[in-house]
Amino acid sequence: MKNGKWNEFWSVPKSPCDPYGRCGTYGICDPHFFSRRFECDCLPGYEPKSPREWNILKDASGGCVRKRLESTSLCGHGDGFVKVANVKVPDTSAAVWASTNMSPRDCEKNCMRNCSCSAYASIDIAGKETGCLTWYGKLMDTVHNGEEGYVIYVRVDAVELAEIAEKWNGFLKRKDMLAILVISVVSAWFVIILFTYLWLKKKKKRVRNKWNKRWLDTIGTVENQVEGSMSHPEIAFFNLSTILAATNSFSPANKLGQGGFGVVYKGKLSNGKEVAVKRLSKDSGKE
């Protein structure tokens, strides 16, 4: 601070694209150049004037020149425009505000009619009108502006248009192939999961049937043992009080199963011996 005022004695650009014309004529600067090693690139249809300085020294002061400068023309030989979105428009000192209330299509025709017109932009004015801005001569100080900014259309020759169309078609083909691949993989996984589910379900059913068969066999064995004990006098019989005590009064918790003649219960005698007791139903016909 000097004499009560702030004096700037040193500063740096906040962005590598802040200096005017950072990437030269027909160049475009990208402050978010993380995917590349250099913030400068050329507009569609153009290439570095000095590749060595551009690629090795990272010096873009020479700017860009049109590809096939000697072999193609930008005037009535199949030339057209390529869209460049989300940019700060080039220096408008080389631009002309052609008209207000002009549609984008009319703006394109207006630029196409003049062989010196290198780019155009259809710009809304305060959301009320659409104006046509056209550039003549060199394009300078174009900057990518992230997700915001304007759309400009740069004039390119017929060869460049064909190459861009071919790249776009290749991209669409790759996109279609990727979609087919994803659908195929998802379908294959669906079939595998469905097959696994059905196999596990079938296996579970087989295991359940196997255990049911074992359980029914066990009940049949117990029934045979009980019926055999009734037909053999040498097997001991117990009075009702002993049976009630052993089976906890035929508690449902002691139930082993149910056969054709009644319910089978497990029991435990006073001497600790475990027994199976069948309580005959009224319809069993047994006495």
C-alpha cells in the first residue's frame, strides 16, 4: 500500500487460457486440459502451423493453419460447417453483427454466401431475439467454457466434412456393437442365474422328498414295534399312570408322528429308559 492506495506489483493468470490469443489463430484453448498435456488445440479443419513448437515446446503462438490449404477450397466446393459447442466466442473485432431476428438456418446461408466468412453463431439476445454473428478472416482467442458458453460453427472443406462424418459413423457402429455386447452378456447371465435357480429348487425338492421318506419309514417302524409288542406276551405292558408320566400326559412336544392307527409319542420311564408309546385312535379297531 502506498499513499493510502493498493498498488499491484505482481500477478499471474487465474487460468492458462486467460492471456489473449493463448493458442494463436484458429486455435482453441481448454482450461480443463487434464486429458491432454497441453491446453491448446486447433479448431476443426485446422492443424498446428509449427508442429515441433506446438507438440514439443508447447508454444502455440504460431497458431493453426487450414489442412490441405493448397489442395482444397472453402468456397463452393462442398464445404460446410462443423459445430463447436460451449465456447467463449472468438474475438469479435473480426465479426459482423449480420442481423437480428434471423433463424440459425438463415444465418448459415448468410455466411455460406461469402467466401471470406470463416464462422458464424446464432445468438439469443436477452432471450428476445436471435441474432446472426459472422466472422471474416482469422479466428482468434476461442476458449472452451466448460458446460456453458455459446455454439459456433466453423467453416471446413469437403474432405474434413467427410472425415468427420466417417468418424461419427464409426462411433455409432462401435456404440451399436457395445449395446449388442452388453445385451448379450446380460442375457447370458440371466440364463445362468435362471438355470442355477431351477437346479437349486429341484435339488431342494429332492432333499425334502428324501427326508419325508425317511420320516415315514421311521413312523412305520415305530408302528410295527408297537403292534408287535401287543401280540407278544413276553413284552412288558405298563399301566396308564406310568404311560402318562412317561409321555407327560401325551404332550404334543413328545409327539413323534402319526400313523394309520393313532399317534406315536416318545416317553421316558422312571428308570431312565426311553420308550415309544402309540395311543390308538377310536377308529383303529384295536383294543
